[in-house]
Amino acid sequence: MFREAVVSYDNGLAIQPDFIDALEHKGRALIHLGDYEDAATCLDRALRIRPNLASLWTASAACSTASDA
């Protein structure tokens, strides 16, 4: 389920590379898959675009916490 979601988000990002929702949800899906490095990259990219979006900071913190476990 999460792998299919990542593919869908990639398809959307190929059309609109700065689509915040796709970046955030792709990052969250990657966290569920245990791919913390790619998740962090995705979420960092989103945070550079919208640094004031709280849900991005929450997802980034979840990624950091999960990768430390």
C-alpha cells in the first residue's frame, strides 16, 4: 500500500515538483516503509518551500525519531 502511494506521489511530483501535499505524504509513506533518508530528503524539500507548515515539522520530527530508534 505505501509503495503504491510513493509511486503515485512521484507521478504527481513529476508534473508539479513543488506540490507540498505530495511531498509531505510521500515523506510520511517513506517513513512507514522505513526509508528514513529519502523521507527526510522529501520533507526537507517541502520545508524549504513552506517552512511555517506545522504538519511538515511534525512529519520531520517523526522521521528523525524513527530513524534514531
